[in-house]
Amino acid sequence: MAITLNLHNSDLADLFVSVIDLNLGGAQMTFSQRMNEGVTMQIAVQEDGRGQGRIRWNAQRADDPEATAERTVDVGQNATVDVTTHFG
């Protein structure tokens, strides 16, 4: 069964975002797209035996290729995942 989650670009710029679904055999990329600042997009990922999804996302600012970030997160149904290159 699939889990639907929301990716939210909480950065101060447009981002190139990729998401890998770690619950799929071979860790397959499930999303790769440019996201405008402030935009939220829904994606679906595979749930595990506990009803959770596990993804790895990476982001690169469209206006600064040196500004990047990557995180691995566990998600539940309708979770919102903020993607940004700023952490503090």
C-alpha cells in the first residue's frame, strides 16, 4: 500500500528536488523535479510493515548550485516534509 505525503519547499529560492523511496527494492527514485519557493507537492511512497515510509531527499538551489542538502526521514500518511538547503 502507498503512503501519500507532502513535499514543501521551505527554502528562500527555487529548488531542484529528488526523492528516493528507501522501502522499494533497489532504492528507486520516485520524484525528481524543480519546485518553486513555497510550493507543496504530493507524492506517494511504499509503506513498510509498520505503515511507515522511508525516503531520502536531496535539494539543490536553482540559483546557487553550491547550496545543497540531503536528509533521510521516516514518514507517515499525509506527513509534510520540508525541503530546504538551510539548516540551523
